[in-house]
Amino acid sequence: MKALVACEESQAVTMELRNLGWEAYSCDIQECSGGHPEWHICEDVIPLVNGNCTFKTMDGKTHEIVGRWDLIIAHPPCTYLTVTGNRWFNVERYGEKAIQRAKDREEAVEFFMVFANADCEHICIENPVGCMSTRWRKADQTIQPWMFGDPFEKKTCLWLIGLDPLVETNVVEPAPRKQFASGNTMPAWYADAWHLPKEERSRLRSKTFPGIAKAIATQFTEQITKQNDLKEEN
């Protein structure tokens, strides 16, 4: 089976799918940090989402996908979609910057919908809590890393097509939150990333935790395999 993991430079999900026998490829405009350039497509993902495509991985080899992908996992950039940035859309306060941000949000929504409308039977789109719950539809599921064995907080929404919600695999206690003088709190790992350069900070915060990556690969593989078996029986 063939899988496209869009907007994933870490290759976390791609590697888990490969471990299960998938012909899986990560795709991002950034080079991969997962250590497998032979599985990474460093180019625009849009021409690839509907399958029937030819592309090169970072090792220079050419690959061809005949027909549709069997699975698409997408992690579209959340900068302009998340609700945490809503204050920056105040035109009275931020003027042209807010107007530009609104335009950037529209482009981000359009990019998100490329995956939602892809010609693929099984699709999972991942993003933080954001505007897509009202611009498109509510997410099918909200998950946390601590539900899958990693003691961290990162509230993540999943929009699913042709797939069932993930089942918790190993519920653990999340690490204590960092508290600020203002009284606000934040997951410690997320707060500690502030000292990193902007691009490195963004990359760290966007990575998929290992437990979630494994659950996505394992459970969706089981679901798709069962669906395919039922089709063959009928």
C-alpha cells in the first residue's frame, strides 16, 4: 500500500508506516530531519495529492504512483489557522499587518482544503484547535500525547475521511505545566522552546510525538486492511 505524509520533515509517521511495510513518502518544502532522504520528497505537495504522479526523492531516484494513494496523512502549517493567533487579526490595533494576516489565513485555509478534497479514500488531517472547525467542519477527534505514552500536552485535532478515531494506547500523567507570574500556565516543553531561534522553535513544536505516530500508523493500517478484506469478500 502507498501513503503520502504531507508537510512532514521529521518523518515520524513515515518511518512508522515503513516499519509496517508501506511504500510511504514524506513530503515537505524543507529537507527531512528523519534521516531517510530516500523516502522524502522535497517539493510542493499539491501536484501529488491525487496520485497518478511522478516525483524524485532526495536521493535523486524517480518514483511513480499509479492510481490513488491508499492513505494521506497531512500536517498543514497551523500558524494562520490556530485560535492562539486570533488577537493578531485585530485591524484597528494592527492595521496592515492584520489585513495581511487575514490574507495569509485564507491561503492557509485553501491549502488545508487541498487535502480535505483530495482523491483518496483514507485521509487524516492534523492541526491544533483552530478556525477549520468552523470554516469546514468540526474535527472528528481531539488527542493528546499523554494518551499514547508520551507525558506531554499538545492538544491536536484530527479530521478523518474513511477512517475511525484513534484508540488510546497508553495513558500516562503529563508533566507539570510551567506557571508564569501572570498566573497563566503552559506545557513546560512548549515554554522551554522559546529560547530557540524562530524556525527551530516552530519545527520542534510541530513534530509528531512518537506514541501518536505509532498509533496513527498501526491503527490506520489495521482499519484499511480490514476494509480491503471486506471488499474482497463482497
